[in-house]
Amino acid sequence: MDSMADLQKNPQAAALLAKIMDRATDSYGDVAKNVQMPEAVQRQMTRMPLQSLLKQAGKAVPPAMVQQLNATLNKIKKEN
């Protein structure tokens, strides 16, 4: 339920999220790779809970991967 901004404060969590986001982008092909998101949309996404973003990724991030990601993130100490 942490926001992307909160998770990205931690280098371990940020690296893990970058891999997941790359996978999601790759699954949607060249069009997704070439889309530039406006800064306002990027700011909005950083405030969203990770869970909401993963739901929007659809089949690019299957439920088993979400569970594995959650388990891994729960092992990472939160930054204050």
C-alpha cells in the first residue's frame, strides 16, 4: 500500500520497481517504450499506491509476480 514515491526513496525498492516497470513496458511493445508521459502524469503516479499501479499493468504483471514482489518489498526496511 506504499506509494511509488515512498518506495523509490529506498535504493533496493527502487531497483526492484524499475525492473517491474521495465517488464510491464516491454510487455506492451514498442508503442509503450516510445511514449513520453507528461510530468503531471508522472507526479500523479508517484503518489499512487503501488497496488493500484500494478492493477493498471494488467496481464503484464501476473498475480504470482505481485505476491513475490510484495514478499520481497516486505523484507526491505522502510526509509523514514
